Amino acid sequence: MNSKLKTEITVPKYTLPNDFQAIADQCMPFTQEEALGTYCSTWRINNWSDLENRVKGPVFETEGLKWSLLLFPNGNNQNDVVSTYLELSSSLEEDCQEDFHACAQFLICISNPDDPSCYITHAAQHRFSKLEADWGFTGFISHKELKEGINDKPGFLVNDTVVLTTIVRLIKDQTGVLWHNFINYDSKKTTGYVGLHNQGATCYMNSLFQSLYFTNYFRLAVYQIPTDNDEPCNSIALALQRLFFNLQFSNYAVSTTEVTRSFGWNTVDAFMQRDVQEFNRLLQDNLERKMKGTPAEDSIKRLFVGKMKSYIKCINVEYESSRSEDYYDIQLNVKNCKNLEESFRNYIEVETLEGENKYMAEGYGLQDAKKGVIFESFPPVLHLQLKRFEYDMMRDAMFKINDRHEFPPVIDLEPYLSDTANRSTSHRYALHGVLVHTGDSSGGHYFAFVRPTVEDKWFRFDDDRVTPALLREVLEDNYGGEMLNTHPKLRNVKRSTNAYMLVYIRESMREEILKEVTIDDIPDHLMERFKKEQIEIELINKQRSEQHLYTKAYIVGENHFYMNTGPDFVQVFEDDKDNSRTAAIRTVRKDMTLKMFIEEIAKELNTSSDCFRFWILLNRENQTVRLGIALEQTEENFTLEEIRQANHPEYPYLRLYLEAATIDPLTGLPFFHDTNADDILIFIKLFDQGSQTLRGIGKLYINVDHPIYSIEDVVNEMCGFERGTPLNIYEVPIEVDNETIELVDRNDTFDEHDVYSGDIFCVERQLTPEQIKILKNGYASINVADYLISLQRRVLITFVPRNNYADDFDLILRTDMQYSEIVYRLGKFINCNPLNLRLMTPDIYGNPRSTVHPIEDLTLWDIIQTMPNTGDSWRLFFDVLTMSLSEFEKKKLVKLNICYPKLNQVNYTELIVKKNAQLLDINAELQDKLEVTGQEIRFFTVENHKLKEDLSLNQIVPEDTLIYAELVPQEELKKGEEDFYISVYHYQRDLAKTHSVPFRFLVIKDEPFKDTKKRLQERTGLEDKEWNKVKFNIVSRFISNIKEDEYILSDHKFAKDEALGLDHYDTTQQQYSEKGLFIKE
């Protein structure tokens, strides 16, 4: 019979209050912060049932701080529980400073009065202050648990007695912001520095900007770039100068919008997280070009550029091949390296080339050799990129390495220098900045720790917040790996917050590089510009602060009525748009009197105040605008705000119609017609059927008892028509729809139509049947009723040529238009046969999606229902076909990228072929088009810029597939028996960032790589300047770099998944969804 060995674990049985220190160690939250002392207070309550709903316990002191317990026996807004809170009474005293605070961990315990070893605890930690003087537990214990117990413990209320014990552990606040809630936090006041606003996903950029800003030598170099005549939106240098200036002198977090705008970025670009190393290099390259020929020339090289040598040295013969090159940063492995020193050793680790991997040394044949890199110099400021992100070929995805990787405050780099390097100065480097990423490969957040001066003071720059930091937070908290944990109740967790970029400064140059930048170091032209802008900002802020004293006055004259092409008096006012076609807009003080306002307008118009008067303009319920009442002399002493409140209180602005006086022909004096119940003012609009326009033409004073036909002679004269021209007259209703737009009976009186001052009549010439027929054939409105309905149903459509061979343009159409009328209007505008037009709706990304088929009764509204709304207008793509749409739909569209004469010269074209056409047919057509009859053309498809499939000439042309075509190189026609093909593709630093056109490439037996490179350059079409930057790698799951010109590519046994990778910057123009990181020149 087997027996099991039992191990008894003895758990200490603590009692309150005797063992409060041990209980605190066991139950309080784990923290690395320094404790100042642990204290205990016990409150025995002998009359529990007699307690009021809120009771304050006895005051106890810890290091001069007064504490007490707040008790709610029947809960704080909860009836079935007991609530308890620890209160820092000291913070409630009148003489307590505004920034007074105390950081503490605490336990509130309830124990059985007869058994002090029977207790339960609740633990918390808090920053106590004037604003948050108490903290605790609303649901401390339920009434049932209080009486009956919990977890095999008996009840805690015995004979109406309860014992509460409070254990407080004071924690030293070394940074001044421990457990801060950051409400009303002032970075400048606390640290002397300010942060940067995050535009959406620009935290990576903010952390780099702070690091560069506090590299004071770099900041001075940026200030030295001449920008006297630059515009901020188009000048990266000026935008960066202003950013640095604001970081130094602003009291609040600084915006980076101007900087990103100078990069040529829009809002979408700012919402995309980027690779910091790539961004930094692009920025430095741009600034280096701007610094040429200025006092700042070569500043970046002097500061950030070092030299390294790659070499292959034979072991048994005197032969070495080496190449020195500049570097701006160093990428170091994190994986399998415990610390920075190991990473450096790994970087310069020597590889032995032997056996099948021997090196072909010129003049010596295959030789055993040592291969590696060594540093020839380190720059004053060293940027180290820790390779936290790597690409997994098997998963085809990036992943983050969270392994622990330590980096020291000071590192000596001399062991990593070549034997011939200059060692006359020390190579000890001090840590200056740590850029941190928290999250995983799919996203996260970036922030930075920087030591701005030579003092040992660190700060955390987290977007718009700056806080003091401890060295532990800079180092240990960002090494990665498992969290340090000494608390028995917590299990170890691997941290996703760790350093990805380190900035070190040569110790002997720290004073020079970090020398304080004073206002005297900023060029005069920048100071003048920034001071002027500051005055403008202060003026704007002053206007905003006094905004409540002002209002807007919209002044409408007859010219505005004439310009309005809708049925209303004027367009409905937009609060935020100063539209001169709508009204003259003025900002006026609310307390200005009407008399003062009239005198001001008269002076501006250079006329007498007797020559015009104002009417109030009112909104009807449907938002149409009509005249209200004329303002009389009796109202001249009222303020403009009083007039607005009296006439139109629900509208925030004052709106007025300015009526010019009529001049008496006898006296030459100005006068105004009286308006009353019988004599009113009406306005006339003319609809011109020929031009399809509606416009105001004038106003009339009429008597409501007169018949409507009485105005015809005057109206004909207004219209410029002959006397007696037959007219149709409409009264414009409050709402325009098919039921209310009707002709008025010319024999009726105005009174019979309930006409009031401000009402509008529309007139039009009566048409003959032949004229009506012509208008209908051209899809035009035959009368104002039809026209006004069309105004309601009109919609702005942006027409986009599908292949961008012309500019976009807008047409105003009606939603009830049928397909035939749409293409008729489009064809007329672009002067082509409407039957040859093909319309396509867009997808959600704004690309052509599907053809609109002209089915019966299809209207524009039906088409719109299938389209995503992209903003102010709807977009339709169109093609002008070489045949009718009906004939075209019996064929097939082939999309081709023709790579001719080089692979980087891609010409997109489209061919229309029969449904069953083969690539053989395309081949013949392309040979004619390219004038290469008889030369073989290769067709292939591409996916993610990698070769997907070679296509044979006898297969049916695939639909909805972009096909690539290139001439088969002459070298392939001479292919030898031992020659073979490989795939070649382009990428930029990261294997996932593929670009350009991939291709099949012939590897020639025993060809030196220097000759292979010539053929590759010829094939790709890259210029020498760009080609010299290309790095060549054999790519599979791993990368094998080819550096030697004598390397024989045919000696490598290519596996099925291996390819040749060309690593260089992407200079192609990509679609927005694929657009890489860029900074415009």
C-alpha cells in the first residue's frame, strides 16, 4: 500500500493590534517606494446600535500628521453595508498649504472583540490632499457578514461591540507626484518643462522630439538654419525652430500640428504610428540638406555620425577585404543578450568562414577567413536602437521581444573599437535618454525619460505631461522581462513596457553638448517673428475673453436679394461663414445704441442717416427668412442687444435689411413709403427659362386691395420685357413642394392671397408649346414651379475620370433624374456620346467599385443609395469608352502594369478584349504597342510586392487581376544548363515593408557578384546614387547579407522559400492605404 508524504505548512497566527507590523507586511500592496514608518490605531465601539449614520473616530497621529476613521454603520448611500474611510484630518485645517499632501498605504481591519486573531482586512494606497482628504471602502462589510461572519470566521459584532483597527504606513514621495491623479497638474510649475500634444498617434514622434530638443547642441544647430523668408506650413526647419522655442518658453503643452503639416502630412498620417528610427533618419536627412551652406552645415554629422568597418580577413594568407562606412545609429540585438555589453559583443562577433563556406580571396582562391564588423569611431551623441521588434517569416507578422535587457547609466565603449581607432579621448558614455514602448507589435504607446542637464535629475516626458522620475524608473522599469516582485501574493508577470531606443552622450563632451540655450542664442529674425506672433495670439485671446460683450450683425441689402438664386429672400445664415453673397457681417458691441449703429453705417457708406432705414429679418418656422418690421426713430436709443431680444430672442445674432430711401423727384429729398395693414412692401424674382436661373429683380410697394395684374406693367419693365408681355405670376410659399407652388389668379387681389410685407412673388415669361417641347428635350425646367422642386432635389455630384486622365469636376443634378438623363448631362459637359459613358460607384476607400448598369427606371437617388457618403459631395467615377456601354459589357477589361523599358518605369494601361481571350492575344497587342515585334513578353502576378505566379501565354486572361508585363531580358535567351532562376523583391529595412516591382532573375553559374549587381541595376532601372545605397540579402526566415563583390551567388543552394532581397528606400508613389513614412522636401 503506497503512502503519501504530507508536508504541513505552518501559517503564523497574528493578532490585532499586537502584530500590526507583520499584518501590514503581509496584506499591504507591494511597492518599491521607501516606507517612513508604520503606525496603528484601535477604535473599540461598545454601543454599535446607538451610532448615528456618520461617525468620526478618535484622532491619531503619525509623524505629525493627524488621522481619523470615518464610519457609516448603515452605509454611505448603500443600506446593507458598513462603509469606512481613512481621513487625513491635517489636510482639513485652515492653515494647510494648497499643495499639501501625504502618501500612505493603509489597512482598515475589523476583528472579533473576544478573539483578536479573528479579523478581516481591506487594503489601499492613496495620495491624501486637500481635494482628496479621505479614501476607503464603501462596501467594507455587509450587515449579514458583520453579524454572522465570513469564510469560517465568526461574526464581528459581539454584545453590540465592534473593534476597528487602522494600520497606516507612510510612504516617502521622492518625486513629488507619487500616486498623483494629475487633475489640474502643471508640468511647467512642477518640473520647469512642458510636454507635447498627441495628435492621435504621434507619441513616438513626441518622445523623439523631446530627446532632440534636450540635445542642446542640436537645438542650436536647428536655430542656425536661415528661415527669414520661410512659411511655417511649408518649412520643416522653421516649424521645428518654433517647436523648440515654444518648448523652452511656453507655460503649457505645445502643439506639433504645424510641424506635421510642414512634413506634408494630413490627419490620417498623424494617426499612423511609425518606426522611430526611420522617422529620425528622414528628419535628419532633411535637416542636413537644409543646413548645407549655412553656419549649421555638418552639425548633424559632427554630433551623430560615427564610422564602422566591415571586413573579411584570411586566416592563412595576408589578405583582407574591408569597407568603412558612416552610421547614424546602431541596431543592437535584444534576443539572447542579457545587457548592452553583450549586445555590443554580439554586434562585433567574428564569424569564421571555413569548409563549404570558405571565402574566395582574389589571387589566393578559397581561403579560411574571419568575417565581422568593428567600430572605428563613436559619435559624441550615440543613438542605440534596441531590436525589440522582429519579423517572423513563418507567421508573416511582426512580434515584440519583451526579454529582460539591461543598460547601464555609464558604459565604456573602448573594447568595441578597432585596433587602429583613435583612443586619445575617453570613450565613456553617460545615459541621456531612454525612449520607451509599452504594448505589443500591433500597437501601443511611446514615452521618454530624459536627463536634460548634467545634473543627475531625470524626467518622464509622456506626451503633454512631464513628471520627475527616479533612476529606478529609468533603468529597472524599462529593462523588460519579469517584474521585480517580493510580494508573496503576486505572481511574476512579463512586462510589455521596455526601452527600444537609448541615447548616450560622451562624458567628456556633456558640458559642451548640454550647454544651456539662452534667449541670446536665438537669432534675431526668429525672436522678431515669434514676438509678433505672440502679440497676435494675445490679441486673439483678448478678443475671446471679451467675446461675450460683442455680437454679430448681418446686414442684407438689395444686392444680396438680387444675388440669391433660391426661392428665399436670402440664404439661411451660417453662423461660422462670412458669405458676402448672403450678407455684410459686422462684429458690434451689444451695448451700442441703434442711433450710434446707424451713424456708423452712414459714415461707412458716405451718406446721410436719413437715406436708409433698417428692417428686422425674421426666421419662419421652416428656417426661411422674411422681413419683420421697420425700425422707427422711437427705437434709436435702444441697444442692439435689446432690439434683438425684443424681436428675435431665440436667434443669437442681429439680422437687418437695409432699405435705401426713395428720392422725391420734386424736392430731391429722401423719403420712405409708409407701411400699414393696406400698404405693404413685396419683392419680385424672375425665373429665366432660357438660362435656368432665378434671381431677384426689385421691390414694390402695393395696396392689398389692388388686383395682382395691376403690377404687370411695372414688373415687365423690371424684367426688361416689352410692355404687355404675358407673364405667369407665382407667390413663393413658406415651404416649396409640389402642392403649394401654384399660379396665382391675376384677377385676385393681394388681400385675397393673405400677402404681407416681405412676401415674394416669382414671375416668368409665358412659353409657346414649341418652346416647352425644346426645354423638355433638354431636360430643363419649363416653369418656376418645376425649377423650385428641382432645387429641393438637386445634389452635387463630383465626377472623377477613373484613370485620372483629367481633373475632377462637379455637376448639380436632381435625385429624380433617370440614368439616361444623367449620362446625357455628363456627355454634354465633356462633349462625348452619352451611350459611350460607363459610370462606377466608389468603395469606402474612394476607389472605383462596380459599374452602374442602366436598368429601367433607375434614378440618381437609386444609385446614391449604394454609395458611401464621403463628405460634402457624392462621387461617381466614369469612363469614356471607345464603344457603347452595351457592347462593352459583352467584353472583358484587362488591367496591365507594363514595366518597360525598365522595371521601375511602370505604365498602367487597360485593354478591352473578348471574354475568352488568351494572354497570347494580349502578347500580340503589346508587341505592336511597344514596337517590339518578335520579342518575348513575360506576364506575371504580384502579391504584397512579391512574385505570386508566372502566367503562360495559352491561358485565359484572368479577370479582376492586375497583370504585370515585361520584356524577357536577352540574357535569359542564352541560359546555360547550370543557370537557374530566383525571385527578387524590394523592401525597406523591415522585411514586411515591401515595395516596387518584384521580378524573376537569372543566376549565372560562377558569376562574381559585382557583375550580378550590374545586371540587377540594369533590370531595376535605379540610378547610381540610389543603387549605391542598396543592401543585398538572401532572405528566408533569416537574413544573410552579401557584401563582397567576389561572392558567387550561384554557389548558394537556394531553398524554395528563399529569395534575393534588395533593401533600400521606397521612392515609388504608392496608394494611400500603402503609403509609407515620408517627409516632403
